[in-house]
Amino acid sequence: MRAVVFRRTNEFAVEAIPIPEAGHGDVLVRVRASMICATDQKILAGRFPAVRFPHVPGHEFSGEIVASDHPSWPTGTRVGVEVHVGCGTCERCREGMYTLCQNYGKRETGHAHIGFTVPGGLAEYVAVSVGALHALPGEVSFDEGAWTDNLGIALSALERGRLAGGERVIVIGPGAIGLCAAQLARALGAGRVVLVGRGDRLGRARDYADETFTPDRSASLKTTADLVVEFAGTAEAARDAITFARRGGRVVLGGATGTGVELSGIDLSTIVRGNLDVLGSLANPKGVSGRALSLLAQGKVRVLDLITHRFPLAAFDEAWRTFAERREGAIRVMLTP
């Protein structure tokens, strides 16, 4: 089969490699749709120590099962994939927080982080643990199903922030997950959703929020928010998130998933005297991706408009440059194996 291979830091190619074998607890999935994420850039840059090169990336994909020994997951089943698979036995996994598995990276315990510690879906086929699978509702296409992980991440951040109906929400970062978060906030009953960001992406975001602002115009925000959710991944965005929250409000930081981003320039009294909840949100624990797919199937969130470019897998080099350089306001670049 053909697959994208990160050979070493900052070097990749599309290569012919063997079709993987589905091990115990796995099924073999034929990939139908797969996307590039900013986290893939961090992986290629060597900012995820658990990744070992050469490596097949890809953690936003969907497909159909073509080989399975599991009665609950027969061949032909259309699936979306969330990428964290915990060991199932450590304290965090027993709490449902398998994204925080204490046996991270230890395949012998059953842990897998698809596209990170085990091969991912930027390939024609991938072996996937049944613990990561979500059956796609009939109304959800393969292209939409490739958003299973993204939607779960966005919904998990809103749930962690305890969003209540009628509340004012600010989302920082008009990338794929931020735009999903803005739509999901509306679906969950937010009274007003404001999106903060920059570049061509912000222009595309007007249909997904009640108002948009660039960071240099943020001082003109008329109100502070009950909940601020950050998916930009920069120190500036984290500082803004804390500043935008009302006294007694909540801040959820979800963008800085790689190492190397440090927060400074915040007077701690802003948090203490403001009685703020400042929370981190990692990925999509507790099966939240399944709830997100249900909202997608109901039409409460739209993702097809966020797929701005499409390429065959063989043209990965051009697809990568399109995404990395944000050509034409690229949000998500879809690869078809």
C-alpha cells in the first residue's frame, strides 16, 4: 500500500509499505478520507517525544472495516476514529480519562495513540483498536466522518468549561477545531458566540459566530465572556483568553498540545481576584466523540465547508505545503487514499 512516511525530523515521502496486520483487539480499516492537522506539523518537527521515526502519521480519518475478528465490528462497517486508546486498567483510564493514560506509549499494556505512538491514517490501510472506533451514522459521509476526533476535542472543551444555555462564549482560534467549537457552542444553547483570530480563516468564520474580532481589535469587545475556549496554541492567545473572561468565569486552554509554548505576562491577581477557573483540555475522553457525531448527524454542526482543499494521497507534498502555508486560507486539507 501507499502511505505518508515521516522519515525523520522535517523529512517525509509517500512510499510503498506493507499493509498492516490487525493484531489482537484491532480491525483493519481501509481509509476513505484523511486530513492534515497542525499537530502533524509538530510531530514532523520533533515536538512529540513519544513519536519514533520513521512514522506513518494521520489522526483525522474515516473508512470502512475490511478485516475483523470482532462480532461487534463486522467487515463493511463505516467508521470514524478517535485516536486515544488507553490501557483500560490504570487509575486515569478507569475514570474514563484514557487520554491521560498512565501507561502512555506502552503498546504491550494496550495503550495506543493513533498517528502518534502507532501508525496513523495517512495511508491506504490502517490497523485500529476497536476501542477507538465509532460507527458512522447513516447520515454522515466519509468526509464528515474524518472529523470524528476534531469534533470530540471541541465538544470536550465545552463540556469541561461547563457551558450552560444562554451564556456568552468567546472562542479564540478560527482553525478547524475552533470553528467546530463555535458551532457546537451554538448547538448547546450558548446565548452569544464570538470568534477571535486573524488571517483569511477569520473571514470564513462569519457564518459560525455572532461576531468576529482580530486580536488587535479585541479591546473593542463589548462584553467579557462566561466561558472562553482557546484553540490557537500560542502564549498570546492564552493571555487573551484569561483577559476576556468575566470575573467568576471559566477559561479552557486546548491549543498548546506540543512542547515549547510558555505563558508569561499575566498578573496572577487577574486569576485570583477574578476567581477564574483556568482549565486545560486534552483531546476527547469518555467517549465524547460519539456524542459529537450524533450532533453532526442531526445537522447541528457543519464541517464540509471547512474542507478547503482536496488532493490524492500521492500529491501529499503539495497538500502539505498548501496546509502549512495556509494557502487561500486553508483550514483542512483532505487526502483521498
